[in-house]
Amino acid sequence: MRIGLFIPCYVDVVYPQVGVATYKLLKHLGYEVDYPLNQTCCGQPMANAGFEQQAVSLAEKFEEKFKDFDYVVAPSVSCTAFVKLNYPRLLEGKHECLTSGKIMDVVEFLHDVAKVSTRLGKFPHKVSLHNSCHGVRELGLSSPSEEHIGKFNKIKDLLALVEGIEVVEPERPDECCGFGGMFSVEETAVSTQMGKDKVERHIQTGAEYVTGPDCSCLMHMAGVARKQGFGIEFKHVVEILAAGL
């Protein structure tokens, strides 16, 4: 099984350690992992801003880079969801779309394909779990609170394999943190207040860290926490899963 590692642009620039941890963990589990050079943005920022046509050439390049892999794995639920759900429409009649059915968030891949059940890393800390909107409602990483279905959480299942960790969830566990891509730029005051409310709920759990599957949400909340002087740290879930391996 060949895995193409997709590291979204903001992860590459701001959180390169998350890309390294993803590669490290997949290799630890015995997978053949390749990182195609000269990969670029998936096109999500352009589409979110209302300029979908500018995303088409990026989608075509993405297809060329990743079409031959068995799976494309990324440590970003929003970018993964964008490729999975929007590429078939963006590329219709222009380019064969193969990656939409192959791309998976790293949590989704580890839980559903790798079916990891053995002990992973070591992280002796109390951690509050952030359920990102794209992960909950587009990739099915956990059960949405608004739907009357049995509760599940794939992120929590994986974190249970980490030695020494205590996982908690805040009140309103799947409520948006306020980032929302362009929303945080166009509605700054509302976005900031949503972020402040969310971080305060994480703090109320008594956790030392907040973790989740999307760096964009963690980045937003970390920025709010720094500005407010809140003493809580943020780590992507894959950093915790790979800790100490």
C-alpha cells in the first residue's frame, strides 16, 4: 500500500512538526510513505473566498501529484474535506478526478484503514478534545450532537492508545471555535468571541492541553489564548499519537 502524504500549505509553513509527526507515525506503522515534491495548496482558500475558478488549476495539479497512490493522507480535516467533497464538481468535464475517493484525514486513516489497536505514544497529561466542524460533519470523525445517533469519536478511540493521557471534552463538545476560514477574516469580532468562549470551555475542564485534528482550529484558539493570557497549550492529535515513538 502506497501512501501519498499531503501537507497543506498552512501546516507546512506554520506547523511543520505536524507534518513530520504524521510521516513518523505512518512509517512506524509500517506503511510506504512518499511526499511528492512541489505540492501546493489544494485550492480551499480561493473557493471559500468565492473564487472557485482559481482553485481548478490547483485541483488539476493535485490530481497529477497524487493520482497514483493507494491513499492520500493529510493532517487537516478541512483540506481533506475540500478535496473529497468539492474536487468531483470542480473537475467535472475538465480532468479525471481520482483523489477524491482516496484522500483521508490521518485520524480517519488510522482508525478506519490501519485499524490501529496497539499502544502508540506516551503523553502523561490531561488533554481537552476539540472536535472540528469539518471533521464532525463532513468526515464523520465523531457523532454530531444535533443528530440522534449513537455517540462515537474516532479521535478519542486513538488517544486511548496513548500511555498516561487523560482525555476530557468541554461543554458543547462540537460547537464551532469561530475560525471558519474566511469567516474569521470577514467577521473578526464574532469569530474572536466564539474563539474566546470555546477556549474558556476547554480551560474549565482543567486540561493542560487542547488537541484536535485540524491545525486551523488550533491556530485560531491558540491566538485567542495568547491574546487573553490564558495558560493552556495546543497540540495536533498526531503529535500526541507520535510522542515518544
